[in-house]
Amino acid sequence: MQLIDGKAIADQVKKEIAQEVEQIVANGGKRPHLAVIIVGHDGGSETYVAHKVKSCEQVGFTSTRIAFETDITEETLLAEIEKLNNNDDIDGFIVQLPLPKHIDEQKVIEAIDYRKDVDGFHPINVGRTSIGLPSFVSATPMGILELLKRYNIETAGKHCVVIGRSNIVGKPVASLMMQKGYPGDATVTVCHSRTKNLKEICLQADIIIAAIGSPNFVKAEMVKEGAVVIDVGTTRVPNANTKTGFKLTGDVDFENVAPKCSYITPVPGGVGPMTICSLMKNTLLAGKKEIFK
Ligand code: GUN
């Protein structure tokens, strides 16, 4: 069994991005600028946004954090998005999700100019990704593919079982894994809460991508000997023995599944660091106007 070290790969990719940024600046270009909007005080969101801002510093980007209280109106938020859409200094921006219940998330996503949508959540980017056109690919699926690439994991003709059908991970990663070329060319099955015979389907998988947000859902008896297991879960499970009072827990029962795998990602330190690193990559592409002129 080989552990897929997402932290090490993310550090390497960030170094590569930092070098490119210094090249751009040395040639008289502008540092890519990412803005992040956060609404309210969700603990997870605050941590993620702090990591995103710190990563910007590490790679040499300019970053702007824009915080609003939970009771911000949808109208005010949409007006802020419009300002960012029209601000030429901002190359890309994201609105951290989830948003408070009184705000329509989809409306917010669609208000973002797709040319600045470095989260890759806008329907134009989702659609372009799914038909293989240049696009901002959403960060978690992109991070997963980068891990498969960096570890030279074979995907052509492999049976890839995706567990979870979210717009952010399940659907886009399934679409990318079936795309022509590497890392793709896989035969993909998407399982979800209404799937029957989930265990039997998982047992046929050469690659399992678990993205259901249910701690320790994937058990050893669901995994074929030699499978590659990618764990996207990051549930905060209360734990009295940690400083924070919780333990970040994946969708895979790591302790019992790991011995059966050829490769497996840990939680934390697997997919998580790659997600932020993919956001940095998209912001670099936005700064270079490489996807949309
Ligand atoms: N919430 C959880 N993951 C993400 C993400 O990748 N982007 C945004 N904007 N919000 C999130």
C-alpha cells in the first residue's frame, strides 16, 4: 500500500506556481489577484478561507478577503459580486459556500462572471468542462486528477466508482474520469444514496472516489484487493481529545481499508490540500487570461 501524500504534492505544485508568478512579475506582468467573499461565521468556512488567503501569500498572489455578516441581504451580496466582476484588478474570485438559507446559492453562482469563476461552479464552466472545452475546472475534482497524474496511476479502461453526486465533486469528477485521454478513459459508475447493491458495485472498482460526506462509510468489505481509494470526505466529528474539539474524518474507514489498497489518500493530508492548490492554479490561469481572453 502506498499513501498518496496530498500535502507534499500540493507544496510542490504551489512551488511551481510561485516560480511562474515570479517569472511573470520579472517580465513586468501583474501578480494574479484572488478575492474571497465569506458570509457569516461558519467554523469550517472560516478555516478554509484562511487557508486560501495563506496559500495566496505562499504563491505570491495578491488576495482580498471580503467578509459579511450572516444577515447580509441577497441584493447586497449580488451588488458586491457585480463590483468584483467589473474590477479589472481582480483576476478571479469565489464566494465561500455554504451561504445562509435566505440567500439563493445558485443565483449567486450564476451572478459571477464565468471568466472570473475560479471555483468552476458557473454553468458555463461546468458545461464546458463536461464537453472537454477549456474551462475553469472545479478545484476538488482537479486536485484529484492531479494526484492520479503525479502518482502515475493508470486510469484507461479502469472501472472508477464515484460515491456521491454533488455538483461540486461527484458529478464533475465522474465527467472528468470518463473524458478522453489521461487521467481519464475510465469506465465510470456513479453511486448515491438511492443506489442498490452499492457494496457489489464498489467491489468491482479499480478506483473508488468517495465523496458522500458520511464518515467511515467505505468499509474494507466494499473494497477489492489492490484498489486505488480517493477519500474526499472532510466531516468534523466531535472529539474530546483534540485541541479543536473535533477530528476531521474521511468517508473511508482508513484503518481497515488501507491494507487492501494499492494507493490511498489519508484525511487530513490527501485531497484537502490539493483542492486549495487547484484554486491557486485556476487563479494563475485567470491572471494569465489563458482560458478566456
Ligand atoms: N465550500 C466547500 N468547498 C468549497 C469550494 O471549493 N468553494 C467554495 N466557494 N465553497 C466551498
